[in-house]
Amino acid sequence: MEELLRTNDITLIPLVTTLLNGEGIDSFELDVNMSVLEGSIGILPRRLMVRADQIDDARRILREAGVRFEG
């Protein structure tokens, strides 16, 4: 698994997950529990991971959809 994005924006993860699922790319969200423990004030970012062999396709899908991300 490789990190596709890291964000404090709680709306970005569901959007990206939906885009990836539509293209047959599975993803896995990390740090959800840590984010909940800190009280949901947005200090700790969540990470979205994808399989290493699908990272390039996932990045392309996000770029084509106009999603801003680092990576």
C-alpha cells in the first residue's frame, strides 16, 4: 500500500474514495481513530492508501477530476 493523499479535509476522503471505486481501485483510510480521539478539531490528518500497483492510475484519476492533492 502507498499513500495517495493526506488531508484534514473530512469531505475529501469520501470524494476520492468514490472516484477511485468508480474506476475499480480499492482504497483504505488510515488514522481515522486517531482523528476521532483528538476530538475532530482537524489537527491530525487522515491518510488514504491504495495498492502500490494502482498508485499511478489513482493519481491520474484525481488529476483528471480536478482534485488537488500532493503526490
